[in-house]
Amino acid sequence: MRHITRDEALKLLVRNNPEPVASHCDKSMWWFITRAVGGLWIQHPLKMIVSWLYLLMLPLIYVQKSIGFAIIGIPFVFFCILAYYFYFYRKLYKALRENTYRIDEDGISVSITTVDGIWARYLTTPFSLIKDIWLAQNYIYIETEDKTDIGVVYLFSDEPERILGNIVSYMQLEKKAKEDKPIPYYSAEERADLRNFVQERFGKIDAVLHDTDGEGFPIDIVSIPPTKQRKYWTLCTVGAGAIRVPNQEYYKQLDNGEITFDETKYTDGFVIEHFEYVMYLPPDWNVTDADLSKDSNYWYLRLLRDVVQYTYYNFQFQLGDTLSYNDSDGEELSFDASTDFFAALMLCPLPDVPNEMFANIGGRTIQFHQVVPITIEESNYISQRSAADFMKKYMSIDAVMLDEEPIDVKHKQYSEALISHFERHIRGANVVAMYPKQK
């Protein structure tokens, strides 16, 4: 077992582009307990020797009264010591099995699994609180400073050196610059898992649409062509979910820098902090890189990137929220001269069941929001009523009733509503465009 102090870790030569790592204990209880207790003798040999000798020698104080009692007392104390270690590490093992640990640019996070199957971040400890690291054959053991809520950390992997390299690199980056952090991104494995999830839920990916103007956040937008069942184009971001968008209402920061979940403010529902965004377009829409040379075919990519950028600098959207670019005194604009859309509504990815749109990837849960382009009139209506009322009035859909229909009926009704929604607003209206024409 190799020991690395914090000072040594900050001096190691490692790559500057670490990848996030998630760890979940998949070992047996006996595998873990034997190695955890054995590791203590390597990590703190003097402390272990002194404490064991002291405890084992305690029965000898009765040697003058009863030699037999003293002799019997030694194995009894030995048994009690082993029982204590078994009790303590069994509890720790249970926590490791139930929770997921994640290493990323924010620090070491612990996620708990809710009854709904959601991975909710419970605690985040900055790398500055790491005191010592031990590298073993199949795991990494981390000790943090005293009075941290996270305590000790075990990270399990068949490639512990790779995890160590990422941890050390994150530690160095945190020390080097606590401001102007680079935009988070998925690891190669996480990106592959997410693309597989998207294809499983939405359909086979046809292409990745590229940012031709070089602006906006560096995220991919994949396109999924219409099918017999889903008679509309599906666009989905791949990369937005790497960005943590905290719900500040449910978290508090301690004096030592740790961020903990504030149970006193939580009522019910989910605590999701990672989001990808979906948009549906009519089946006759031009969705290829070649078609993006036309401004009328490009505004929806800008809109998706704007949504991602807005959440990065502001706060997360909840289902039913709207994003509008018009102020009350300004001139009403639109995304493009071909449409009078200039606001967006956040919905679950209809017509699919909302609770199916969660992906548990890399120690975190990613929720999918549908971005629906809407007009100022529709946005004002939603602010006074609700998203459900908007669906009924402007798209002739009762979301509750639709959820009870067979899947083929769902797709048919929503396809018709979606096409009708776009046809009403893609009409070459005499509007002022928000986005400038491409060069």
C-alpha cells in the first residue's frame, strides 16, 4: 500500500485534463473488512501497536487476584477488539454499498439513492480537505481533515492508478485556480453511456449537429430522424448534464468548505442537479449540417445552447418554467424572421412518461427536459395559468389523460399537436429577429 501525503500529491507530475470518476462498492463484506482492518496496520502502525498492547495487557492487572481470570481475559479482550472492528466496518460497508462516491471538479461528492431510484447529491467535500491518500491493489483510501462530515473515503477500482491520477490532477487544479474553472465535461465512458441511453429512449442517432458560428457552450446536439411511431425529429444535447446546476435552496456550506444537504428545507420530490435538453421538430424540418447554413434552420440550436448557458450562470429550471428574452418595455423579438417564437417552456419529454426520463450515469442522475418554443402571448398565458393549461388551450392536449393512453396513441396525438404548433408560428411573420444572421 503506497502512502501519498497532500503535499506530495500537489507536487506529482500528472495530466492537466482529469476525467470525472464514480465509485460504488461491489465487493463482498468480508473482502472489505479484512482489507480495511489490515490497512490500518499499514496506515497507522504505531497507533495500532500501542492501542492493541494496551487493551490486551489490561487483564493482567488481575493477575495477583486470579491468574486464571487474567489468562482468560486476554482472548476475551482480543475477541472484543475484533467484534468492535466488525461492527464498525460492517456499518461503513453498508454505507459504501448504499451510496455512490464521485470525483469531479467540485470535489468528492456522496450521492444517496432515493426511493424513486434517483441519485441525489448529499455531501460535497473540497479537495483542499484531503489529508492523506493510500493506494492499494483494488482500491484507494482517503483520509480527510478532522471535523469533516465525509470522514474517510474508499474508492474501488481495478485501475486505482488511473483514479489516483484524476484525484491528484483535480487537487492541483483546485489549488492553481479556484476561479474561472473550465466548463465540466463527461468522461469518454459517461458520454458513451449517455448516448446509449438516448438511443434507447428516443431512437437511433442519425447525426451530430455542429456549431457553425463557434459561439455558445461546447456541447453536442444529436439528431434522431422521424420514425413511423415518432413522427418528428428529436434533438438532444449531449454534454449539458456534465454541468452541475445546484438547487441552492436545499444546500448549505459549512465553515470548512464542505457543502451538505439541508434536510430541514427539503419536503419531497427529487434533488436533481444535472440536465440534458430535448427539442422536437416537425418531420419536414431541415436538420442536417448542410441545412444549417440557412438562418431559418439554425435558431433552434442557438436556443438549446442558450438554455444550457443560462442554467450555468443562473439557476436550474423546473418543469413548467419559461425562459423569455423580451422585457416588458422592449420591442418584441423572435428567434428568427421566419417565426414568432421568442420564449421557451420546460416540459418533461412528452409523450413519454416523465419518471422514465432519468439516466443514472457516473454517480449522478441526469434529468431530461423538453424545450418547447413558444410565443410571448403563450408565455404570458403560462405565467398567469399553468403549463398544463397551455397544453390544453394551445396544443389541445391533456397531459394527464395522454399519459394513460397506449404508446401509439400518445405518439400520434403528440405528433399532430407538435406539427400544428409549429405551423401556426412558422409563417414568415413580420418580426424582428433576435439572433444575427450567420456570416
